[in-house]
Amino acid sequence: MAKKVTKMLKLQIPGGKAVPGQALGPALGSAGINIGEFVKRFNDETKTRVGETVPTIIEVYDDRSYKMIYKTEPASQMIIKTLKIEKGSGKPNSAKVGALTKAQVKAIAEKKLPDLNTTDINAAMRMVEGTARNMGVDVK
């Protein structure tokens, strides 16, 4: 018989650097997950992704076991890394912080494709371009 999912958590945790603290403690504790064991397992499984923000979906079952699903880094973080900027613009329509080329947009879209709701690379590129525009980044 399949296990029943009692809770689903969506967290964004730095890859390989999770610590039991303010960000994780309350969320995991309320779901009945052993925080120390979770942190050790997460850090072991994401040690190759240090420096990335790892979106993680945690399915907690009725017997307090859980399954972790790792997604690709958010497009906004990929854009920030590509342009080597601190953050996006607070006023995206008037204050621009950089520009992406179509090749850079395509590279980001290809990385994000497994987690997007499309299989078409052109649609994925348009999604990344929209994220870039909302951050105050021009696409050329």
C-alpha cells in the first residue's frame, strides 16, 4: 500500500550548506522531521551544488519518513550569476542593471527546461526573458 502524504514543504536552501536554525527548524519541526538527520542528508546530496540556491520539495508521509525532490536553481539566480551583479533593479522599467544576449538566455533556458511547464526551448526562452525584464535586465 502506498504511503499517505501528510505534508508538503517547499524550501529554498543553499546547496551543501544547510544548517539547523531559524530557516529550517520551525518548518521541519512542525512536519515531524528530525532536523539533524535532514541537514546531514541534504548536505550530502547537494554537496556538488555549493553556491546555488536549491529549491527543494519535501513530501512528508504519515510514518514521518520523507522524500526530497530537488529542482534547478531559480532563473533569477542564474541571471544574477551570468551577469555577475549583486541583485536585480528595484525599478525594472527605468533603472537597468545589465543586458543578456540571446545565447545567454538560451543557455539558462536549457538548464531550467526540466522544471518548466513546457518542452519547447523557445517558450522557455520567453519565460527567462520575462524574468530578466522583471529584474531590470535587457535582452539583446
